[in-house]
Amino acid sequence: MTLHLPTIAVIGLLLYFGIAVGFSLVMLMLRGQPVPRLWAASLWAAAINTAMFGLPLPIPEAASILIRNGFGMLSSVLMVAGVAMHVGRRPPWRAASALGGAYLLGIAWFSLVTPDLGTRLLMYGVVLTAFKFWEAWLLLRHAPAELRVSCRLAATVFLLDAALFLLRGLLPTAPDAGNEVMRAGLPIYIGYIGGLFVILAQTFALMILLVERQLVELRRLARTDELTGALNRAALLDDGQHQLALCQRQQRPFSALLLDLDFFKRINDTWGHQAGDDALRHSFRTLRDDLRSYDVLFGRYGGEEFVLFLPGVAMAQACALAERLRATLAAHPLARVEQPAIPLTVSIGVSEADVGASLDQLLARADAALYRAKASGRNRVVCDELAAGAGGTA
């Protein structure tokens, strides 16, 4: 059976433009995100490149060669930049542009000075293979833990794409092709037919990358307090229950700190609710930064209350940490531009889980200790039934 190349070219052209349009609609749904914009632009550049290969243009052949290869390189540069940003790396604009520019100089030489279709196809295959390996390497080397599944799947597709481009570049051209790429024979058939499958696979791979990132973001939002960025109450209690059960199975201690900002209503009434919100954010960040060496669960419990779970930490160490946190916040008032700083203090109740105790029981004991800390003058730490040192009065 003889394949009709013009028909294949039209099918490929329609497919590329359909994919570019579809991905542009996805970009509109995810407006404000740079990665989908880069990938949509890459697909449009690839579609234009395909159109110039498959359709005759009323311009000199040399100009057509340079322009369509320019769009091909633009597509590759945009794609690798988007992949880099997706995995949290800086887009390699200079390196990618340098590789694309060197390729275009070679194409110009072997089109105008020393016309050689075989060398041009080889260069195209090698450079596109390099870009695809680059994209796969970024996905495999720098994928965040929560995105590894989609990154590995996409990397596999890019490696298959690289193999196709390399095969196309190494295949010999038809003897009578001259300098016309559409008469190159097997390399063009492989490029078009294989490309139809690869572009579909690549598009699905890009969609998978975006979908998993959106799912991760939705899970993060479902577990995060919008105001402070801390774990919210539901996530805090869920993770706390899991860690408590794990510590009980391993016969390790498990302590809890219940923290309450002192006189928070006074901040709202005196300086306004924006100052109150700033105070909550400042308090969380200040305390969190003092906990970086601990394996902890720290989140907002509600209102101006925070909870800190300490897996593997016994009462004595928990009380010492609580006193340190109390002193840290007292030493870091909320600074404001051209306004007086707002002093902040915290009262803390500390408890340690008994054998077989539930998380609710642990928190109830911490709450009782917190009540005694506030009743004793605030800005102090109370450790369950025993007072563990007092700070100054608020």
C-alpha cells in the first residue's frame, strides 16, 4: 500500500492545529499560570511549523526552510522553558536559545551555501533529540515528590519522542530528493506518521502534568488555613491522630502545646481587624521559624489559637520548648510601617499523652493547662498539672 504524503500532511496539520486550539482553551481556564501559556505557545509554533512543511508557500524555498525551522526551534525553546518552570527551575532561556540559534545557522549553511538535505535532516533529528532528552531529564531529575508520577509518565513520552526524532535523522533520504524535504522519502513518512502518535501522547502527557499539579494544589488548599498558611484544624487533627497512634504503637512519648494569643480582641478593637490578621500571620511565622529543627505538626486550631503536636517529645522537653516559644514571640512585636509596633504575647498549655489516651483527651488536658496559664496572668506556660515556669504578665 502506498501512503499519500499530501493526505498525511493535511491530517497532521489539522491535528496540530486542533491540539493547539484545545490547549489554548485549557490555558484560558488556568489563566494567570505561566506554564500553560508557554506550552500553548509551543504547540502553536509547532502547528505553524507543520503547516509550512505540508503546504506550498509563495516564497523562496530557502526562506521557507529558515522560517519553518525557526518556528520549530521556537516551539522547542518554549517547551523546555515550560517544563523547567513546572518542576520549579528557572527557564533556561539562554542555553535553549543558543542551541536553537546554532541549529538555525547550520540549517542556513546547508540550505544556501552547501545545500545538503541529508545533513539538514540529521541536524534536525539530533537537535530535537537533545531538546527532548533535556525535557525528560528536567522531569526526572527535579520533579517534586508530589508530582513524580506525572513527571515520570511525561518523561517517558519525551524519550519516545526523542527516539523518533533520532531515527528520522539517521534514516537515509531518497536518492532523487535533491534539496526538497517533501521528497526525502522514509524520513518524512516516519516523521509525519510517528509524529501523529507522538504529538497526541505528548499532549496527554502535558495534560497529566497540569492535572496532577492542580490536584496537589487542591489538596494543599483543603489542608491549609487561608489566612496564615498554617495547617487548618481538620488537617491538624487528622495528622495528629495518625502520629499519636504511631507513637503509641512504638511506645514513644507524644506531647501537645495549645497556644493562645493574649488580648487578641484588644488588638482588633484598638488597631482594627487588618492588624489582627497581621498579628496572626506574624505570630505563626515567628513561632514556625523557631521550630525548624523539630519534627512537629503546627497549625491553627481556631480564632487566635494554635496547636503544636510533638511526636517523640516528652513533657519536660515540651515544656522547655514552650517557654522558648513564649519568649521568642514576646521578643518579636509586630512591626508596622510608620506606626508603633504591636507587642504580642502568648499563653501556652502543655500536656503529654498517657498510655491509650485519645487525641481529644490530650487536647482537653492542654486546654485545662492553658486556662490556668491565662487565669494566672497570661504570657506564661503551664504544663498540665504542674506550672513550668512563668513569664512576665501581659
